[in-house]
Amino acid sequence: MLASLLAAAAPAEKGVLDRLLEVPVELWIKVGVGLLALIAAVLVIRTAAKFSKFILGLIILLVLSFIGFNWVYERDEPAWATPFIAWIAEFLPSKGRK
């Protein structure tokens, strides 16, 4: 009888697995894609570093340029980059805000 009283009085706590099952599937997909992109980036950088430091620098410069130009054109940069992107956007074409 004491055990049934204690069981009724104790709140039912969710385990870690129950909490993980409540996370939406879309989030797991985004985390998986992000993890795969990170692994791919590390592998590409390691492979390029074996060739030459110049090639590695060129690849990094191209990737950062693509990201930067996309931010200027789409104007969807993160908040910390807004002052610089706003200054650069005066000289480069952008889609503009509607």
C-alpha cells in the first residue's frame, strides 16, 4: 500500500529518450545536413591543404566571397555583419527590400 501511495504522489518525469522523441523531425534533418556539411568542409580543406597553401587560400577566399555577395544581394546577413554589409551594399547591386 505504501508503494502505491508513493507512486501516485511522485510526478511522472520524462526520460531523455522521451524528450528527444518530442523534437520535430525537421530539426533533426537540419542538424544532420549541417553536420554533413561541416564534415565535407573539413575534408575539402584538409585535401586542399595537402596541395598548396595558395590553393587553400583561394578556395577559402572564393567561399567567403560567395557568401558575402549573397548577403549583399539578398540582404539576409546576420545582425553582427549588418554595418559592414550595409556599407558594401552601396557599391554592389542588391535585390533590395520590398
